[in-house]
Amino acid sequence: MSFLKKMFSKKDPVEEMRQLFTRQDWAGVLSAAKRLDRIEVEDALLAEVGKWEEQAGDALAKLNLEEGTWAQKSGNLLRAREDYQLAIGQARSVELRKSAEEALIALERGELPKEKEPEAIESPAIHAGCNSGCSPASGPEVDPPEMDLDEEARLELLLATMPSELAERYVAAGMEFRQAWLAVQDGEDKRAMELLAKVPEAERNALFLFERGALMFRAGQLKKAHQDLQAALTVEPDLFPAFDALVDVLAATGRIDEMENALKQNLAVDRFVGYSWARLAELHAQRRELEPALAAGLKALDEGVVDPGLISLCAQLQEQAERFDEAEELLMRMPGGGCGGGAHPLLAEFWLRRGKDLDRALESFKGAMRQERDNPRWLLRISQVYLAKGWHKEASEQVQRLMSQGQLPEEIRAEVKDVADQLQQK
């Protein structure tokens, strides 16, 4: 299977570094550069590697310098010192390293670093909402003009993400059905049901039965929902939205055996293959049938399913089975944290549990905290990285911050206590 070939093939370290650079996983680039055997790399490639390393180091240093200044302005002096020290170690350009060193000196004097450009230091809150490109804004935000769209234009916009063949059927449907569907998109389920009741009998096809069944499901009328969805699939077995909704109805009504049979029947006729394997993986996992869950999940991924929840489930099961390399390979598929955050937090948590790539894990957790400042999970993970690196003082400071918050979720509180207990034993 192509999936297994990818898992066990040896990666070209320069190509791996190129991919990390393309994803703007700056911490990953620096980590890969440290592992690279430069004797075996051609001179032309070495020059390119050097450019990647330089840009990655400066990008991380700039980010940490901005974070440090923001932390200092917020009164978090310990974190500001940590960020400035990281920036000094990461900076490749002389000017950027000098700026970080001056910021640290200013901090020791109780002063803010000098701001050379008005836009040089931004609140991390700005980065938290940026897109994956993290490109700077070219000017003040302008609200989009209000649009008064007619029914046809609205329909076209709403159907843009739907498979073209299915979208064409909605466009070609009768007026009453189209209006009902638009009401559904507006969250007006009651009005949608009233409009569906006006659809002529001759137009009540599989699509109509699916939409009415989905409405019944949301209204809690599960028996009627099951009848409509089953009828839709009897008329049109390949109508995937109806099958997806039917599986949800069967799960909601506790008809698990019937749901499992429906999934397996579709697999037998090579229909909805990836989806069916993914739902079977969830079902086996809920039953604690771990080996079948993993086997089904991997088959779904091999069929092209890219759901992050499924990737996480399979990686968790592989880790439990001590198939650590395979688990890491799967988690590497998860999208990066964005905005310089590097690796996905789930991958970073895997590294933390394995005691590896702690610098990259730290950058990921810091990136996550920039985007979710009120989530104590990330401060906890940062403290755990500090503890794993032997930085007991820094870990203790983060634990104290966590303990002072109060109202922590039970799971987080238990982990904080565990870190505190370990620190007391050091």
C-alpha cells in the first residue's frame, strides 16, 4: 500500500528541511539543520541550507523579540527575559541579535527596548488571528461592503464548496425546494419545513427526502428522520450526504449493530470506502477494540481521508502499541501551528512524552499560547518542557502562575500537581 511505503521510506534530510522551510516551521528547520551531516551534502545545496537556516533563525528571533516586548509591557518580566534570551540565541543577522541583546539589557535596567519602527512591535493578539501566510497588513482593515444578494447569487455562493454535480442539482431544483434549502442555511428550520411541505409531489426526489430527513433529525424526530433518509438511499444509493446523516441517526438512536452493518455493506460494494473505514475506526475505538480501530483508521487514511481527528486517533493507538515512529509520522501530517508556531501542538505533546525535540515542542506550545492566551494547557506544557530540560527554576515559575489562576479543569490541575511534586523532589 502506498501509505505504508511512505511510512517506512527513508527521507532525504535536505528535502525534509526544504519542506519544513516551505511550511514556515522555523523551529523544525533549525532542528533539521543541527541533525544534517553536511559532509555528505553538495556545496550548492549547502548554500541553500545556509539561507534556510539564516531565515528561520531570524524569523524565530524576531517573533521572540516581539513576544518579549509584549510580555514586558504586560508586566511579565520573567517571560520577557526568557523570550529575549531565546531571540539572542536564534538570531542570525547581526542587527537582530544586537536588538535582542539591547532589549535584555534594557529589561535589566527596568526599561522598555527602543522601538526603531512604529510597526516593529505588534501585539501577539494580531498574530493570533492571522492566516497561514502571516503576511503583514498593508493598511487599516476595511469592512467589506454589505451585499444585498438575490436568491440566485446567494445560492451560487453557498453551493461553491459542494461537489459540482450535486450543486447543479440544487440549482436545477424547483423554487420551493431552493427557498427551503436557503432557509436551512439561515438556520430557519421551521420555515424550511413549511417550504418543503409546498414542494410538489413530482419533485420529491432523493434530494428532497435527504433534506427533510436532516431537518427531522435536527428537530429530534428520529424515527421520521430514519424513514426519510432510508428512503432517499433506496432511491439513490450513491447519495453520500444522506448516508452520512443516516449513520448519525443510527448512532443517536443506539442502533449500533445496524450502523456497523450499513458501513460494511457499503465497503462490500466499494461505496463511500474512506468514510466507512473512518466511522468503523471510531466505532471500534469506542468499544476499546484497539487493534481493529487502528487497522480501520489506517485504511481510511490510505483512502485519502485527511480528518485531523482520525489522524490523532490513529497516532494515539500507535503510540499505545509502542509503534512510536509510525505515530510520529502520522502526527507530522497535521498542519503546523501557523504564525511561526511551528509543529502542531499534538505533535509537540508527543515529543514531550517521548523526551525528544524539546526546543521545537517549546516553540509549538508558545505559538499555541499566543493564539489561546486563556488556555492553561499551554502554560502547563511549557512548564513540563522546562522540567524535562532541567530548567527547574523556570518550570517552578510557570507552575506558580498556574496555581494562582484557580478554577483549573480537573485534568489540568492533576498535571500541575504532578509537575509540582516532581519539582519538590529535585
